[in-house]
Amino acid sequence: MSENTQSLPTDLAVRITPNAVAEVKRLISEENETGIFLRLGVAAGGCSGMSYSMGFDTNALEGDTEYDFDGLTVRVDSQSLNYLQGTTLDYKGGMLGGGFQFSNPNAKRSCGCGSSFTC
């Protein structure tokens, strides 16, 4: 299987803030599964044309790029990586407006909820 393992240099294609890493690790700790990692991606759809996807997975795919963020394994498929180049995933707690947020420098337009974009 072809994969690139990278740590935390500033030239990463995808970045995840310490707050997001901590929250994902917390959520993973609630799962009763071994070998689980975070998969980030994009898919056609959403109100702006492309939508972000993130979820837990245990199946590595041929061509995935793998990252390690303080012990959190993150995988991105090769097609999604083209759209996510330079993207930062953050997590903000709080009663209003909390949750995971993508900041994508390639997005020409994003929807109000921040879950879809146009390149």
C-alpha cells in the first residue's frame, strides 16, 4: 500500500488544531473498536457544490495520505487531498456555534453552516 506518513511540519496539506485533536481523541475513546482513525474527505453535494466529510474508519485505502497529530491518526484519500490542500480543522466548544470547523484557503465560496464550499 502506498502511503505517506508525516508529523507536524508547517507545510502539511491538512492541519488539525490541538483543540480538534483533543476532541477527536475524546470521541474515539468512546468507541469500542481498535485500529480506528479519523478520515477526512470531500464529496460532491452540499449547498455550495462540495461538502466536507469526516468520520471514523478502520479501513486504509490505497493512495491514502496518513498524518499523525499527537498520536491521532488521520487519513485523507488522494482525490480529497486536492481540495483540502492547506485546510485547517478546528474545534470550538460552546453552546452556540460550537463544533468542528474547516478553514479552507481553496474555497472561493462557503455556505453559511461551513459544511460545504466551492473551489
